[in-house]
Amino acid sequence: MNEKQAPAIQLPGPGVLLALLALAVFVAGTGALWPTLQASLSGLNTLQLGILASFVAGMFTAVGALPIFFLRRLSRQVEDSLMGFGAGVMLAATAFELVLPAAGIAETQLGSPWLAALLVGTGIALGGGFLLALHRLVPHEHFVTGPQSGADPRKIRRVWLFVFAIALHNLPEGLAVGVGFGVDELSDGVALAIGIGLQNMPEGLVVAVALMSLGYSRLAAFGVTLLTGLVQPVGGLIGAGAVTLMEMLLPWGLAFAAGAMLFVISHEIIPESHRKGHEGKATFGVLLGFIVMLTIDMVLD
């Protein structure tokens, strides 16, 4: 009786290796340019930084969509890997740039680690609950899971359902960037904005390709993707404005943004990346994204 042969190990393809090389160059370039960037941004106030950084991060959505002018579709494996990568970046950004600073500031304000943990935990719960309420009230549709709860989606053009879905992702991300610049360390806000921008690139590509698969032209798909990215400066304005007006709100704002981000990661991105049997590749993307964000955070410190 012949023994069953073990499956051959598949080595990463040239596309994957090229993407990893590009990420390495990006991280190294970020570290090299940081002193110059820091000098340029140091004269801006919290509100200006929040709006500018969230706008730039939002525009990364359109940058990610540019390849649609050269390709027609993505394999499901690539899509799931990219979504996993974005989830990993967001997880690390939430932990390092939102939760930990919120805990530190709350403990300084309250003088007790127990009260600080209660404040941060409550803020996270409020952020997640707010996003849950929005998802139930706003009509939207995801490219994988289909129509979601909210007002009757049959009364709205399908493309707008997709726009609303991505907007629900981008609003808390913009909020996080805006609030992130309320922390004394400029590097924390910049690292968060870079992380959100990195996450926006694969998301923009997936959205644009999905719109093309529904029959939209390349130009229309790019335009809709660009529109979804413009939601982030709105969130940035709200977040930066809140912490500018009242310093005591800073740990609450950071924790609230963290809860909203965690909701998006757990409720939307990871489940969508696991629905087509590519959990392994999506999980590898999560690990890679977390490592990349960790590296950026350490390089900018």
C-alpha cells in the first residue's frame, strides 16, 4: 500500500517577494526621512495635524486603487491576504498608538491603574457600541457578505451601499488619526497615520476591483474609491477638534477610537478574509501587517 505523499511546500511567488521588498524599502525610507518630516510638522497644532494626516491617509485609498488601470481582477487569495495585512496593521496601530497611550494618560490623570483601566475599557466599549449602532442604522453592503442591516437597501443604488460600507470603515480610522495627535509624542500620531494609510492601500484596490466586477468602468471605480477615502478627514476633524477643545477628553477619545477600530477589524475585515477558504494566507497577512506596524512604531520612536 502506497503511503500518502505530503503536500509540497509552496515557496512565495515573485509577486509576494516583490511586495515584501517594497514594504522593507518603505519602512527604511520612513525611518530615514523621519527627522526631516518631524521638523516640518512640529510647527502645526493638533487640529491642523489631525486634518492633514487623516486626509493623506485617506488619499492612500485612491493610491491603492491605481493598479486597476493596468489589471482587471485580483485572485481571491490575493484579496484575502491583502485584507489580512490591513487587519494586522490596524491591530498593531490600535494597541500601540491608541490603547497604550490612553492607559498611560488616564493613569496620570486619575492616579490609579484600576480607575485608568475602567476608563479605557469603558471607552473601548463605547467605541465598539457606537460602530455597532451605525452598522445597524446605516444601509450598506459588503463585497463578500452582501447586504447588511439598516434602512431598506432596495431604495438605494447598489454602488452607494458599498460606499456607505467603506465609509463606516474609514470614519473610525480618521477619528483615530485625529485623536492620535492629541498625544504629546508627534511620532505616535505620524505612525498611526502611516499605519492607517498602509491599510487603506489594499482596501482601495479590493474595493475598486470589486466595483469593476459589477460593471463599473475603471474611471468610475477609481472615483468611487477616492470618494470613500475622503471620509477620513471628516473623522480626523472630529477627533482632533474634540481633544483640542478639552484635554480631559484625550484618553476617552483614544479609547473610543480603539474600540471603533477593533469593531471594524473583528466584525468586518477578518470575517470577510476567511470566507473563501484562505484563512492561512489571511492570517499570514495579519502577522505581516502587525510586524510592519510594530517596526514603523519603533523606527519613529
